[in-house]
Amino acid sequence: MVMGIKLARGLSATVEVTALLLLLRMNDLPPMLRLNGLLGLVGPMIFITVMALGLAGSVGTMPLSKVLLILGGAVLIVLGTRA
């Protein structure tokens, strides 16, 4: 679980840095906005992946009530950031 979280965060960082390098080379606004839109999709997917891995690893060590609270908080974050 821990390695999966590290890999997901590393992938996220790699995607962000790659996007930065692409944005620095671009001079046209519409492609920049499309790239930024794609980055807006990657962030929540990484967040959900990391939360799922963390919860899966915590199910056996934490009380179910705390796991459900964390899951509920993650759901509220996703719902609260929807456009």
C-alpha cells in the first residue's frame, strides 16, 4: 500500500512537471487551456487513488468508524470541488 501511494504521488509530480515544461514552450492560449484542463482531471484521480490505497491499508488497523469518517471526508472533498 505504501509503495502504491508513493508511486501514485510520483506519477502525479511527473505529470505536473511535464505539463509545466510543455506550457513553457507554448505560445497559444487554447492549447494551454486544454492542457490545463487535462491537469484538472489528473489531480482528482490521483487523490482518489491515494485515498483508496490508504483506506485499504487502514481497514485492518483502524476502527471502522474512523475509516468511514475518512471516506466520508474524501467524498465531501470530491463533491465540494465539482464544477
